[in-house]
Amino acid sequence: MQPFVTLTGVAAPLDRANVDTDQIIPKQFLKRIERTGFGQFLFYDWRYEADGVTPNPDFELNAPAYEGATILVAGRNFGSGSSREHAPWALADYGFRCIITPSYADIFFNNCFQNGILPIILPEETVKQLIQKAQEQPGYELTIDLPAQTIRDEEGLSIHFDIDPFRKNRLVHGLDDIGTTLQHEAEITAFEQQRPKWSSRVQMPA
């Protein structure tokens, strides 16, 4: 998993609350077993007209100024609905590395950390201000400094955000559950070597 230390990128505004996982990645695209290739279907029903091909000019992320955005600023209760991990897969594959909202659905929030996305929680009024800046200044950039736990812009803005220390450490070092476990590979190997051989045998029922 790619480490997250600092990120400077365009902030894309999605001024919508209760964005659920079926809106992030519709169910008809959940047929792939790889984690890649989902970005093209991100927000599919909003990004395209009824023909599924023509970009919808009224959808925020289709504006040229937000092309290549790596930070998404959205309304409260982001990632609600089903627990599909494809939602953060699609966001990451599209290019988003950080999401800023007032609140998240719990499972989606946890899945972000497993996939190298930093989900930041800020007061709703602060999020509204960031959305407004991104709307009024297309191409508006933010710098996310995870070690310092700050969000800055070129206009002097500086916002502190909270994050669980364990999750912070994992993101900074690019560790998911498997990577965290492999940090103890030597101890695991030593334990396995010391186990009696009989304890690893599977007893089949008669």
C-alpha cells in the first residue's frame, strides 16, 4: 500500500450529504475481483447521461478544473449503504487519496484506511467553507500533512484534524492488515518452528 505522508492537490467539491456506496460505485460494476479498474465507474450515474457514455456537464467532478483532483470534500454521512470495499477501491483508482467530510459510515471509514485513503473528519461548518472555496476557485489546492495533522492552503488557512495514532502510523508507513502482520514475520516464524509437529496436524473425523 502506498504510504501517505503529505499530499498537495486539487480539492473537488461534492456538496451532497448521504452519498452511499451504490452512488460511489453502482452494483452492476462489482464483477471484478481485482482492486483496479473501478475508477472509470466512480459516481457513474451522476457522471454520465442516460446513454452511459456522454459526460453529464452538470456533475461537479466533470468540470475541467477538477480533472486530476486528489482530494474530495463532501457532505456528511459519506459512504453509507452497503459495506462494499469496492467504494474506496473506485475512489483510489480514480485518484482520490484524501476525503474530507463531517462524518462517515463506519465500515466505509475503516475501509479507507485499508486502501491508503485518508478520511478526515472536520466540523460541518468548516467543510462547508472548504466546499465553497473549491466551488468559487476551481483548481483550489490544499496541502494535507499527515504527520503534523494539518490542512493548509496558499491563502494562510491552517486546520488541525484528529486521527487515531495507530491508524496514522499505518498510513504513514503504507501498512494494511497484512503489512502490519508481516512486521512480526520473524516472531511468527519462530513460533511456528517451536510448535510441536503433532499440533499442526488436522484431525479428520472418523
